Amino acid sequence: MSPGEARSDSDRRLSAGRVGRPHGLDGSFYVAEARPALLVVDALVLVDDRELRISRRAGTDARPIVALESCRDRPAAESLRGKELLVPRADAPELEPDEWWVDDLEGCAVRDGDRELGTVRRVLTLPSCDVLEVGRGDGADDLLVPLIDDAVRDVDLERRVIDVDLEFLEGA
């Protein structure tokens, strides 16, 4: 695929998290920045340019523990530490109407009506809700936008635009 060529939805992958510290001696590891819905037994994940199958899933959604079929000992798990776990978009579960994959929100333009505010750098997972970290091009501090109805008016993934209520965000 050439650098400017668009990928079809079936070719795209979603981040299921990153390989964290090993758990035990059998090659299992914690998953950091986990997206639990994507971490299911028998799912194929791309990690370190290899496609591997999830053979075991334990722990909790907040702290999942995963084993991959060819990762059989602690040194093997340690060698993958920090690597991203990618799942084919086609294998991802259906989302509810007001749910989005983080990968789809990153890079979206953020506006308040016609006023351009910046671009989503990343999505932060906080205890109360997920928050968009919006980088502003005008040198102002980053804008944090909670993903709640009062703050977000509309998410248009086709246009890659998120409309927010700046007045609500500034507490006016």
C-alpha cells in the first residue's frame, strides 16, 4: 500500500491495548490501555508484526490478563512488553449508537458550530468518563472534552468532525 492510499475498513485494525508486564511463568501478561471488548479468546491479534491467537483471557475488564498461543513463558511475554495489540476492525463487536472506537475519534476536527477549536490528539480514560484531549493550533492550552451529552453535540465520523459546546466546557 502506498503512503497516500486509503485503507478499506476491512484492512484497518483497532488497538486492543498494549502488552504490559508478565503475569506468572506461562507467558501470560497484563494488557495496558485495554479495550476489553476486543480481547476475547480465539481472537487473532497482530503483535510485533506477527498474527497470534488469544488462547486465554483472565483478570477483569479493568486489568485483563491475556495469553497468546505461541507465547509460552515469561521471557517471551517480556519480549513483547510495550507492543500494541491490533485486532481486525471486521472482527470487532457492533457498537451502540452513541459509542465509538477511540481510533476513530483521534485526529477528528473539534468545533463549536463554525468555530474551529483544534484536533483530537488522544482519548483519555478517566474514572468518571472518557475525555477527548484536543490540541489547539493557536498556542492555547489543550482543551479537555468529556464524552458526555452536555459537552458533545454531535460526532460525525464520515466528515471527521466533533461538534462541542464550548460555553458548557468553559463553565459559563
